[in-house]
Amino acid sequence: MPRRTRIALTSDTCLFSPVQMHPASILRVGMAALASCIGTQLTEWRALKLEHRTTVVIIGVTLTYLRDFGFFSASHINVDAGLTTRRGGRFLELECVLGPADDPFAVLTVLNRPVTLSGTEALDGTPGSLDSVLLARFDADEHDESPVARPVIDATKALETGGELIDKGTMSFTVSRADCEIADQWQNVRLPDWLSMGRERMVFAAADPRVKTGLRVPMTRLYAEYRRPMYLGDEGILATRAYATAGTVSFVHELRTVTSGAPEGVCAVAVEEFATGGQP
Amino acid sequence: MKIVLSGALVRFADYTKEVEVEATTVTEGLEFLTARYPDLKTVLLDGDGRVRRTHQLFLNGEQVERGAYPLGAAPVSCANPDTLFVLTAVAGG
């Protein structure tokens, strides 16, 4: 059986909104679980960088809320996590189950890409694979050769073909050091907050009342794909489209850099889904 | 020419994101830049004076082929108001 890491987190009010545990809080817990799993299954993360010139960056996130769970639901949050290697070390996948083992309230899947570091103080690197030494530290049942899914692409296509476009908006932002990790590169856990800011601007300006679903009810799913990092001082723009289907209102986000001189390109795409209980 | 640095590099250039340089080629621009900010030199260039594979150069939005920008290689011309962007592929984690 694949190895699992268990963490018990004391609940505090900042982890939650009035309707659910913040997606960013769950991603932050996921980062702690990732560090713990790397330490248990591979080596301490510092040693991964210093001795193996390797690190990992998040390239995809799928968060599914299974049931209502708020601050008053429990005093502690149990986290059960495990790390598997995908496609011969080209990817690492973290699965994180939150809540009681017999009744979890959320499942987070985080797809990571190993990065080979150049060895400079900038911690600059290129996408790579785990070397044979690291790969051998995974148990036999922690290797998964199945194709890697890209749910955000599938979800976006389904909404574009089967949903009704009900609103769209844009928001500008600048990446500050508080948004970054040790290399002055954006923290992937900050993405849900930027998505939320863009969505909320649309809610408060909405002509179509269905857009308010984006604040009125808990999120049911978040899919995100990180394509190109942003860095300290980079300027970005978040473009958001809201779609309604028979049972959901969803927000499709595209985040681009608009930093002077930078090549054009999408840095991240994401879909947030909110269930309307069958009301169109 | 203006050189714009990736945010991963600005701490090696005294938190300067945009640098005006006097240069007629990309190579001259990089020499000017790394002379002004010596800490940036070891981060941006390898031991042979080549821009590390972890960074990419874009002149007015067009990628400069890697073979064209080691110091001392065939020059890539530039002039005002050109912008050279130094992009760090990925970092940290």
C-alpha cells in the first residue's frame, strides 16, 4: 500500500470563509503535506535542492469539496496525504484527503513537475525528471504510468460548448514579494485568491443575478493549470468568463503577464465551479 | 536599449527591473549589465560566459536563438528603443 502522511491541523477562523474552508487554505495545507511526503518518501526538501539539484513546482491542482465543512464543524482538521510518481518520474502527484477518514470533506490533487536546478543562488532551473536515485526511493506501488489528466481543459471546453456565457470581466494585479516563495517566484497557493478577487468584482457589478452564485454558495470544484511562472514585480491581468449550466455557475479564468517586454503567454488557467442545486 | 529583468533576477541587480544600456548588440548589452551588477553575472552566465539554459532572451518579444547570444558570438544588433527581456524559465519550488 502506498505510504501516507498524516497531519492534524488546529482549526482557526482565518482558514475559513462564511461558507467553507478557503481554497487557498487547502492549497497551503497541501504544500505542507507535500513537504512532509517529500521528506518521508524521498529526502528532506532542502537536501533535494542542495544535494540532488532538484525541486518540484506545481503545474496542476484539482480541488473537490465533498460536503459542507466550516469553522464550527470540528476543532481539528485531519489531513491524509500520499505522493506517487507518474510517467517514470516526469511528474509527482500528491493526493490530500481532508477531514475524518470515514467522512472526508475535500480532496486535493496536486500535480508537480520536477525541476533541475542550475545551482545558482537564483534557484533557476529547467523542467526535468527525477533521477534514478530518487525514483528508486518510491515503493513499487507508488509508481503510476497512466496518462496525466488535464481536467481544466476538459471543463473549459464543456462550458464553452454546453454552457451559457452570462458575464465576463478583467482585473489587473502585480505580484508582490508576499505572493512569492524563496526564489521570488509566485506561490502557486496564491492563485485561488486572485481568482476570487476577479470573481468577486464580477459579483458586485453583476447585471445577471446568477453571477452572485459565485459568492452565495460554497465552491464545489476548482481546477487550475499553471503554465508559466510569474515573478516579483510582474504585472498580470486576469480575464474571467462566467457560464451557467443546468446545475452550476462556473468561472473560467485566464491569467496572463503584461509585464513590459515579456513575451506574451498564458501563465495559468482555472475553472471554479459552484453548484446551484439544479436551478438554472 | 532597455533590458528588463525577470523578477527572479532583480535581487541580483539591486532591485532594478529595467536597465538602460548603451549597446549596439545584445552581447554588448549583457556585458554592460553584468559589469554594472556583478552579482548578476554568476547567476545569468555560466563559466564560459554563456547565458545559462535556465534563462531565455526576447528582443522586442522575439526569442533570441540561444546560439546567438553567448558573449563573443555572432552579434545580434539592437538599438533604441529596443527592449531585451530576460526570462527565467522556472525557479525555486
